Amino acid sequence: MAIEISRRKFLQGSVALSVIGGTSVGVSPLFSEEKEEQGELSITTKTGTGKAKLVPTLCEMCVNKCAAIARVENGIVTKLDPNPMFPKSKNMLCPRGNAGIQALYDPDRLKYPMIRVGEKGEGKFKRVTWDEAYNAILNGTDKFPGMAKILDEEQDNRSSFLFCAGEGMAEHTFKTFYSAFGSSNWLNHASICLQTVSSAYNLTLGAYPGADLENATYVIMAGANRAEAIVTPDTMTLFKNTKGRGTKLVCIDPRFTNTAAKADKWLPINPGTDLAFVLALTYVVLKEELYNKEYVEANFNDFEIYKNHIISHGYTPEWASKITAIPAKEIYTIAREFMQHAPKAIYYPGRRSTFAANDFQLRRAMAIFQALGGGIDTKGGLVFGKKLELGTHEGLAPLYFQAASRAVQEVDRGEGKPRYDDCAIVTESGSWLAWRDRFLENRMPYKVRGMFVYKHNPMLNMPNTKKTAQMMKKMELTVVIDTMPSDTVMYADVVLPECTYLERTDPVNTFPGVEPSIAQRNKVIEPMYESKPLIEILRGLTQKISKPLFEITKKYDMDVQDMISKIANSAADTNTTEDANATIASAPKSEEDIFAEFDISLPFKESQEKINEHMVHELYGEEGVKALKEHGVFYPNMKQFFKQVSANEFQYYPESEKAYSVNNGAPKTESGKVECNLAFLAEKGIDPMPTWKNDFAFVVPKGKFRMLTGRHAQYTQSSTANNSMLHDLMPSNYVWINKRVADEMNIEFGDEVEVSSPTGKVTIKAYPTEQIAPNVVFFIHGFGSQSEELTWAYKNGGNDNAVITDKVEPIYGAAAMHETNVEIRKV
Amino acid sequence: MANYGMALDYKNCINCKACEVACKEENGVELGAEKHRIWVGGNEPDGIWPLLNIASAAFMPSQCQHCENAPCEEVCPTHATYYDDNGVVRVDADKCILCSYCMNACPYDARYVDSRTMTVDKCNFCSETRLARGETTTACQNTCPTKVRIFGDLDDPNSEISVLLRTREHFTLKTHLGTKPKLFYML
Amino acid sequence: MEQTVKKFSIKEIKEFIASIPYNKITIKDILSFEKTKENKILAGVIALLLGLFIMGVLMYLLHGHHAYNVTREHPWGLLIAVYIFFVVSSTGLCIVGSLGDVFGFKDYMLISKRAIFGSIVTILSGFAVIAFEIGHPVTMLIYNIVSPGLRSAIWWMGTLYGLYLTFMIIEFMFLLKNDMKNARTFGLIGLLVGLAAHSNLGGVFGFLNARTISNGVFYPTYFILTAFITGIFIAFIMMGFRYKLNFTKEVQVMLSNLAKIQGLLISILIFFVTWKMLTDIYGGMENRSGVAIHILGSWTFWAEVILAMLIPIYIILKSKGDDTKKLFYASLGGMVGIFFMRYNLVHDTQLKPLQMMKTEQYQLAPQWVHYFPSAAEIMISLGGLGICLALYYVGTKLFNLDSDTHH
Ligand SMILES: Nc1nc2c(c(=O)[nH]1)N[C@H]1C(S)=C(S)[C@@H](COP(=O)(O)OP(=O)(O)OC[C@H]3O[C@@H](n4cnc5c(=O)[nH]c(N)nc54)[C@H](O)[C@@H]3O)O[C@H]1N2
Ligand SMILES: Nc1nc2c(c(=O)[nH]1)N[C@H]1C(S)=C(S)[C@@H](COP(=O)(O)OP(=O)(O)OC[C@H]3O[C@@H](n4cnc5c(=O)[nH]c(N)nc54)[C@H](O)[C@@H]3O)O[C@H]1N2
Ligand code: SF4
Ligand code: SF4
Ligand code: SF4
Ligand code: SF4
Ligand code: SF4
Ligand SMILES: [Mo]
């Protein structure tokens, strides 16, 4: 096999380093000793014809988790190929999935545990051993306080630590740590990603459904960009059928995206006005009685009220066309065509829904509109699909007497759970932006002083970067678990290097859908450098901190003190009755017994492989365990069902076995009906039915631009910006600006411009194009990193979140990222 | 012995460039924007916002056409460029003197210089890697999310590609030059 | 048969070479020249050019082709243009030299030896330059023979130029020995091989059907014509230096005759170029006309036209070819024009991108291929000129390049 020269050099370098590394403790250049000369980085692999090990695994370059087969030659991963056996990813790897090798062999990777020696955010670290790192977390250094000190001072209030995580297969493992630790402060990507869409569909249809694009003949895709924002299997399915080949695709997007290029019709819309568009579609359908009467009759709650609401408000296409800039004629046509094709017509739900303040109501209106055609839980419509259950793995959730709830104001909805109510009206999972504000403005009812971050980069992914930096600075102890020296890592006190997804087995997972399956990420090669998988990191950490933390708990936790006193009592009381004997049997015999309940290392004791085996074996026996090891994928009858149909196509389930309909076409709400009118929302002062408000209107003062953000097929948010292969495909992001406007402003392709808002400013190169409206600009998200340790990403392109204002969507506290007007100036 | 060709369902292409990355990792193609064996062309759509012409924004995936009458082969002074037994147009790096004549002669911009060997390189239908291992798909075909490519033996009347070419309309690029390309674009 | 095919033994060849008359000189002789200001400057310039050559070659050896600005879209750069410049000069000098010793025009006899020597020197310089453009010159020597690409114009061009050089050297040796019969034989073969090589060089471009601007019969014929023109320019330059512009009567007569031929040739060239442009632009081939119009807008094209065509023809017409002094200067300018002619030929062929779509998200769709030579390319090219001048100078010391008195 042939390995490219520079690769070989690099690997030799890394081997040499792990030998001599122990003595080379320095201050700054810990990240990338063998970083190749800038601009000369040219690592590619070439596969050989000799012996190779093929390992089925799952991609984690983005949220989709496509199945891959890694080719390993002489211990080096030389190729990632698609694994055809996984129904969700259908024999494909996208550019990022293919470039996973570059993530594995990125010379900038985090290699060793580190602790901060410089100022916060300065990025000066010292290499330490794992044990020293754990010690620093527990006991602190002269630069930062340890966990023991903080918890002692906060009298064992476990909520004085925040836990936050990005999406990932091991997110669950991290959440287990969070539960065991006993904090109530959990934040993840939801409120900057899909909170409103998933909640709206959940409340309206009882689930956030999938879309059967394979069989739909009409699709409206508004505010989603499947050609570039890749979601499996939607991306692969849809574009084989568009362009007059069976599925008519209507793309509604302020930009002419690749999805627009692949659509049969593209209509640009004023940002943030989709609600008016959907209301007008609904109006036409109701007024002209085009809806599926049978379906509505059987499956709607409060249909008449909703109908009346829509008609009486006069949500006509003519009304909507003024708000949306979509011609009324088009709205009539689309509404009629949609219903002609229904139930095989889909108003695509979308994924990221952090656009505007009305996101929640928009998604409700979309769900109801979809249901009017009857395209629910049916072939060619929105589908709930089936989920294959997995066995159980015991977690641990000790109750800490002193742990404060996250809420300022507790609202008990019967389950006794505390609610987080002051910033977002409905959610219980938490609003990142509102939390950050509360923390910065000292509006927390108690002090939050420490923070654990897993696979998450809030520095780049939350609107208003300046505020995030302030938050990170204010946090007294920050532990970040990452693979790369991200911008967030730069603010850490302790950095724990996780190995990449190719170096670990992750929790087995189930993937529901029309063709459900279970899939597992298998370790491809041993972790490089001193990196470890999360479960091992947490095993080490919890073994270190469990006992000392218990000592603090003992000091402040009245329940625990109670229990301990019981041991004392029982020890004193040796002469006992039978009755008393029984009590003593269930009461702890010793302090060790009590500690067992608080030993938070328990969930991480076993290896991930063991845990997975157990979870699968419980329900699917040896067959399932074996299939997941050999193929990475399992579902009942796989051997019988899975067939290659042609060079490119595979059958996963025979048509008759596909789970198009699992609920007889009814929604999955508690009432079993489509919820048009949610009374409980009204109680909270929220419109119970989707309603247009004048302040939703799209207003951009003259000379300013509305700023939009989004995806590109070759990048994943902020996490692939340093991937040399992807960097090669698209070296940077540019700001999209209308060509004619740019001409007037004397801005040419590639000119540096300054984009500014009251929140901040960035400079970025200009891309004048007719593919965007004259008063709108667009950034591909994920660029403009400020971490000097990232060779390619450092100061490359513009960080959109430095400019985007942290406006909060009021109902779920999600971010409203497309509500910022910016100014542009040539520099 | 085969006569390999490729059919492209090019309307499926979403311009993601997974094919380009797969090709680079499979075949050890250098990094660097101009070092690609495979590419996807796109256009700014014609027209003025909001009246843009969707049809003008098609994506054109492409690579070496493995011309049956290949100008690159004709002009090569040392036979470094040759047809192999499978009808694949290949470059023998040992014979290439880097005169670059073939780069000028190829009407499709399919060739580039590999700066490690300082010889000309191009798509070879993965002949050194996948085909050499007995696999039957190319890296670019295999990874493509929307399954744009079908690779196969044109001489085998029962191959998937032969059947497709008999049953679906298709065209080739710069046909008038007489190069007889073996990359077929399906309508 | 035995008698007719004469076999040369090594000994005979050695004897033959030993009998070639030359001046025994030492390095000191080479460094000793009349120390006029002009000569000193000239010597300095040549030394500088040779220095540049060494630097350029070092840069190439250190960085390989990265030292050049050639790209995927523009694989042929300045070095190819300079190579063509030299080999066309060589062919031109060969034609001029042949006027006397091959075709027997007595008047031109007095430049034959000098021109033939010039043709050797220029082609050697061309080879010196191309050796650093071809990625693997040694591989070339091997595989040109082991697996010759007989359908390749570049193979024929290279091979024929190799033969041509051999014949030119043999011819020159006979000229030195005053063996006019053999000189004529080898001169004729050399000339024919040279013309074949040269039209193949045109064919290198003419065969490119991917490049509509160059494709067709135009370049092979145009190359012969412009070679002759180049030869005459250089003849003026060589004689101008030889006689320091104080021409003897004989020389004056020859030069003004050459000037008249030059007038005719340049007129034909202008006619050629005009029609090429007209057919390019109005020939109804969209791609080709676009390129032609683009060429009309480039200054290098006008440098070629003004320096190599308009100024010389104006002077020739005005003085009926008699103002040889002015023509000496016009020829110097003419050679600059000819350089641009070669550069334009190479560059214009590659002007139009073969792939006109955007292959990156942020990029302007390719319109025209841009190229500007790198420092290394420029140094090696200027170095080629240095080599040429130096070799010629050494030649003037080593051999008697003036015509012998016998005629
Ligand atoms: N302006 C703007 N902001 C946005 C968005 C937008 O479109 N525009 N999109 C929003 C959306 S939809 C989302 S989902 C969020 C995403 O925001 P994040 O969840 O922060 O996602 P990423 O940007 O992918 O960053 C993930 C981090 O995990 C690290 N990482 C990658 N792999 C591993 C691993 O295996 N282990 C560990 N420990 N770390 C790993 C990466 O190095 C990186 O630092 O951003 C949101 N923010
Ligand atoms: N390649 C790639 N794929 C990914 C990801 C990635 O980072 N890279 N991330 C994954 C994740 S975490 C997510 S959440 C999804 C996101 O997937 P999507 O939500 O589909 O993607 P976005 O690019 O965030 O936004 C979609 C489109 O909405 C448009 N838009 C903006 N404002 C409006 C509006 O007011 N109305 C309408 N109709 N359109 C509007 C934008 O121009 C953009 O084209 O993608 C997933 N897939
Ligand atoms: S879509 Fe691409 S990056 Fe995401 S999991 Fe699949 S292959 Fe990996
Ligand atoms: S992988 Fe397929 S869809 Fe993506 S760019 Fe290549 S051909 Fe197009
Ligand atoms: S496309 Fe170009 S490189 Fe490929 S065979 Fe044809 S001429 Fe040769
Ligand atoms: S560059 Fe190499 S392959 Fe191309 S023509 Fe020259 S010798 Fe042949
Ligand atoms: S066939 Fe193989 S070599 Fe050719 S472009 Fe596709 S992946 Fe690359
Ligand atoms: Mo997301």
C-alpha cells in the first residue's frame, strides 16, 4: 500500500512524539508540534491492493450518522466507504463523511490533557497527565478553583455546575454524567437548532415526523435546503425524482440555493414571513374546500374554529403576497396543486428552525396545513415510522438534597418536575440564550460557577459571540471535552481530549423511520496520542471525584446525614426485635452502602462494547450482537430482506414491510387528533392558533440588509472548518450580496467588506450574486474561528454570530437568528 | 478485457463534491484546488433576482471522458498515455516526460500535474485501486448521495450501463471534436 | 555494395574532426576583447544573463515546477515560447545560410558560415531552455526511442530537431574545411529536416482541435514564413556587430538584397495575419472569434505587429531596402517583436478555458486564462539569451566565421 510521503512523515512524527513527549512540557505550542508548514499540508491517502481490515462504523462528521466501512491498512485508515446496509444512509457518504480521515489525522488535534496556565481565553496551556487533569478539576490550581472548593462553598448545590453538549452518539453518556452529578442546568443544541419545529409538530401532530419523499409527488420545501444541508435519507431520495421526474419540488427560500437549482419552481420569500404564506395557502384550501374532508372529519380537533379563524382574519393570497413578496397567483396555484397531489404531498417540516420570532406558530401552521390534505402517517406523506427498541443500561440518578432546581419560578404541572419558566414560556429543556443572559446579569437564584462542555462549541454557535466570551470568562471552572482546539477550548481551564469517532465504540443507537434499524459505531483504530473515548474519560474522572464529593455531600446533605445517623443508631442498638431487624436490613449497614448510591462512577464501569452487547442481546440475542459487529447495522429479518438491486440501489425492507403507516393515519397526539387550537397556550398568553402579527413583518431600513445564515454541503457548522480536504473544496465563506447592489456600492467579487450590527462586526470577502434579494445578505455558518491553534480555520472567513443579535424567540426561548439588520461597508 | 464507460444521471447531482473527496482519498490525489481528477461545474443562474432561470443552473459532474479517439493519447511522444486492456485511458508515470502536450490537447481539461511524481495524472476509473482489487464500482460512483454514476462494461450487452444506454436518451460532451467520449450524460 | 556504402571508422572520424580548422584559444583569449565601453557593457550583460540562468535553474531544482507559474489551464508558459523563439531563429538562420551554400546564390555566400553557426548556437540555446521545461528530459531521451509516439507532432518535432542539429554541425564542419560539396549535401538535408521539424512545431499547435484558435494548417506554414523573416533580422544583427555598422560594399549589397526579400516576406506575413484575424473573427465560430477579439485587445499582440512588422516594413519601403543601418536597429526591435510573436502564439492557444463553469462555490466563472511568467521562468529565459550570445561570442573567437576568400 502506498501512503503519501507527507502522511508517513506525519505519522512517524507522532510516534516519535509519544516517546519523547513526556519530557517536552512547555507552555504554548502543545497543540501541534508536528504541524506541517502552513500551505504545504497535503495529506491524502491512497488505498492499496494488499491486505486490509474493513471495519463497519458510523460517521460523526455531522448529525446524520451515516454508515461507513473503514479500510485500515497497516494500522492506517486509508478510506471511508459507504456501508450499503444502513437504510438511513442508503450507501452514501457525503463530502464531509469522506473527509473524516482528515479529522482523524488532523495535526492540530487535541492530543493530551491540558490545564490553563495563562489568562482565561488566552489559550495558554500546560500539558499534564490524565491524573493531573482530574486532580485539577477536583482541586483547582493557582489559576482556578477546583470543583471541591466550589461545591463546598455552594454547600453541595450540584446545580452550581452547568452541563452542555452538542449532538452526538455519546451525548447520552455525557447526560448520564450530568444526571449522576445531580445538576439541573443542562443545555444542548436544541434551542439554537430545532426546538420550535420539533415542539410545534409534537404539540400539533404528536410527533416530529419524517417525510416519505420517495413516494411523495409534490413537495414544498420552505426554509430547508436539503441539497446543501444534508439530512438522510431525505437528501438522497428527493433529488432523484425532481426536475419533471415524478416529484414536483417547490422551493421557497430567500436565496437561490442548490435546492432551488434542483427544484421545479423557486420562489424567493421575504425572510420571516413564511407564516403569512402558509396561512394564505390554508385560506385557499379552506375557502375553496379543497381539503380532505373525510380526513378532517375523523382526525381534527376544533377544525371549525380554525377555519373560522383563518377566513375571518382574511388571510388571503392577496394579503399574503404583500407581506411575503410571493405573487398571489402562485399561492393559489401551490395550494391547489398541493391538495390535488395530497395525501402524497408534503409541506416539508425542516430541521433548523431558529429563524424568527414566529417560528413556533409557523411550524404549527405548516403541520395543520399538511394534515388538511390527509398526508399524515401515510405513504407519500409525513410519516411517524417505527422504532426498534433497545435493551436497558442502568443509569444513576442520586437525589441531592441541596441541588437547586434550574427554575427561578417553579410551575408544577403535576409531575413534580421543576420548570424553567422565566424566559421561555413552554420549554423545560432550556434556552441557551436566556440562560446566558441570566447568568451574566446575575439573575440566577444561586451561583453557577463551573461548566462542563462536551462536543459543543458555544463560542461560535451562539448568536452574539461577545456575550458568550463574557460568559466563558465569568465561569470559574470550565472543563471542555473536545477533539479539536476549538474557540471554546481556548476558554477552558481543563481540556480533556476525546478521541475521534473512528477511534471509539459509541453507544448503540436505534434509528426510527419507514425502514427502522439499529446501528453501532465500532472502533476502527486505537485512540491516537493520549486521547480517550468519553466513557473512559468519565470513568477516570468520576473515580477521582466521587469520594471527595461525597464528603462534601455528607457535610451539607440532610438526607445523607440522616442515613448516616441511622447507621450510628443501629450500631448502638444491638439488641433488636424482629421488626427492627427488618428495618435494619433495608437501611444502610455502613457508610460504604450510602456512598454506593452516590458513587457516580458506576455507570461508566463497564466498557462501551459490553454495554452495547448487553443492550442488544436483551432483545435481539446473539444475532443482533453479531450483526452489529460484522455489519454495523441490524434489524429483524435483515438477512432475508436486504438485497442489492443494482450497482447503486439496495432493498432494505420489501415494500409490504415498510412502516409507512403505524397509527392508521391518525396523528399521535394524546387526543389522537390534529390540534388546531391549543387552549393551554392561551392560558400562558400564547396564541392558541397560528396568527399573524404585524410586528412579524419584514422591515429593513434603507441601506441596511437582513442577515441570514445557514449550511453548505461541504461544512458542518463550526466543526469541520479546519478540515484540510474540505478547506480545499471551499477555502472560505463569503458574504452573499445582491450583484446590482454591490455594483452600486462599488463592491466586487472578493473585496473585503465589513458587516456590522449593534452586536458586533466582522470583515469578510464579498460574493456579489443575483441569487439573493437586494436587501438580504447571507453567511455560510461556521467560519471565522479565533483559535490560533487551528491552522486552516484561524481567522478564516467571517463568524456570523459575531454580528447576529441574540434575539430570543419568546415561546421556547430558541434563538431567532434571522432578525438582525446589518450594515455593509467596503474596507 | 472490458471496455469501460460511465453513464451519468447528471440531473441528480446536487453539487456536493463527495465524489471529488472520495476520489482523492481512494487514489491518493494531492490536495490543491487544481489537482482534481473529477469536478462538478456550476453556473450563476441567468436572469435578475427574483426572475432567475432555474434551468440555467444545472450542475455538470465531469471527469476524464476516456475518449475512444483520445487526443491526449495521440499527442503523447512517449506513449506514456495509453489505452489499457479495459479501454481505460491511462498514464504510465514512468514514461511521462511532462511535456504537457496532452494537457493542451485534452478538450475536457481532464489532466493535471501531480507534483510529487512530476507527471501528468487524471481519472483512471480507479484502475490502480478499486479495479485492481476486483471491485466493480469506482469511488466516485460508490459514494455519491444521489447516485449520479453508473460504471460498467460497454462491450457487455447485458451490463447495467449497456442497458441504460440502449433505453435512455443521452449525449456526450464536445461530440463534434470526434473524440468519442465514453462518459454519457443521461437525459 | 561494399564500395558504395562507406563505413566510417572511429579513427577516420577522429581524423576528420582533427582536421577542422579552428583557432587555439585559451580562457584568457576569451576574456580579452577590445575594452570599449560598449563591449564592456555587453560583456557585463552576458555575464549577468548567465548568472540569471544559474539562479533560475537553482530555483527550478529547489522547487520543481512550483517555481513556474504554469497551471492546469495554462500548462505551457514562457519557456516554451522562448524555446520556440530559439528554434525558429535557428531555422531562419539555416534558411539564410542555405541561400549561399545550398542554393548557390553567390552574394549570400559571405554570411553562410556565420548563419549556420548561428543556427547551431540558437538551437542549442533553445534546448538548454526546454531542458528545464520538460519535466524529465532523461526519460525523454530513453522513451523517445523505446516507445516512440509516431502520431505525436511533438515527437517528430523533437526528433527532427535532434537530427537537424546533427546535420547543421556536420555542414558547419565542412564549411570550416571549405568542403563546399559535402557542405551543400548536408546543408540541403539539414535544411529539409529543419523545415520538416519546424512545420511539425507548427503542427504541435495545428493538431490541437481542442484549441480552435490554433487548430488547422495556418501555423505550420506561418512558422516557415516567420522563420525566414527571423533569419533575416538576425542576419542584420550579426553583420551589424561584425562590421560595427561600417559595411563593406559586398556586405552592403547583400544586406540590401536581404532587405528586399524581407520586405516581401513581411508583406506576406501582414497579409497572412490580417486574413487569419478576419477568418477568426468573421468565420462564424463563436469560441474562436471571441478569442481573436480578445487577442486584438492585448498589448503583446500590438507589440508583435508594430515591432516585427510595421516598423521594419516602413523602413524597408521608405529606403527601398538601402538604409541598412536603420534596418540594423529595426532588426533589433524586430527580434523583440518576434519574441512577442512566439509568446502570443503559446499564450493565445491557451487563452480560452476548456472548462467554463465554476468548480468552486466562491469563484468567478472562468473567462480567460491568465498567465504571467514567474521569476524563475524569466531568469531561465533571459539566461537562454545569455547562453546564445556567449556561445556566439566564443564561436567568433574559435572559428573564422567570415567567408573565405576563394570565391
Ligand atoms: N449563526 C448560526 N449559528 C448556528 C447555526 C447557524 O446556522 N447559524 N446553526 C445552529 C445549529 S442548527 C446547530 S445544531 C448548532 C451546532 O452547534 P454545536 O453543537 O456547537 O456544533 P459544532 O459546530 O459541530 O461543534 C461541535 C464541537 O464538537 C467538537 N467535536 C467534533 N467531534 C467530536 C467528538 O467526537 N468528540 C468531542 N468531544 N468533540 C467533538 C468539534 O471540534 C466542535 O468544537 O449551531 C447553531 N448555531
Ligand atoms: N452539509 C451540512 N448538512 C447539515 C449540517 C451541516 O452543518 N452541514 N447540519 C445539520 C443540522 S445540525 C441541521 S439543524 C440541518 C439544518 O438544515 P436546514 O434547516 O435545511 O438548513 P439551513 O441552512 O440552516 O437553513 C435552510 C434555508 O433556509 C433559508 N431561509 C432563511 N430564512 C428563511 C425564511 O425566512 N424563509 C424561508 N422559507 N427560508 C429561509 C436559508 O436561506 C437556507 O437556505 O442541517 C443538517 N445537515
Ligand atoms: S451526512 Fe455526511 S457528514 Fe453527516 S453523517 Fe452522513 S456522511 Fe457523515
Ligand atoms: S457526489 Fe454525486 S451529487 Fe455530489 S457532486 Fe458528485 S456527482 Fe454530484
Ligand atoms: S478526456 Fe482528455 S484526458 Fe481523457 S481521454 Fe479524452 S482527451 Fe484524454
Ligand atoms: S505530459 Fe506525459 S503523458 Fe502528457 S503527452 Fe507528455 S509525456 Fe505524454
Ligand atoms: S473513476 Fe475513480 S479515478 Fe476516476 S474520478 Fe472517479 S474516483 Fe476518481
Ligand atoms: Mo442543527
